[in-house]
Amino acid sequence: MNQAMQLPEAQRQRCEVWTRVMGYHRPVAAFNPGKQSEHRERQHFCEPK
């Protein structure tokens, strides 16, 4: 059950990443180059419950 599944290159598709900006959700691909660079540099964290 712990086998990794690999798809042929022709069957793969790009994953669309969305993020919350100023209270609404947007795809990162729609950001300008500067904002995309800033998004890559962000620190991700998990808030304790």
C-alpha cells in the first residue's frame, strides 16, 4: 500500500496554487513577477489549536 505511483509525462498536469491575499483567495499564477517572488520567500507555519 506504500507504493509511489508515477504517471507518464503526458498524463501529468500542473498543480494550481491558491493563496489568501487581503481577505480573498487568488491563484499565485495571476500574481505579477515581484509578488510571485515574494510568495516563494514567505515563511509557512501551523498555528496551534
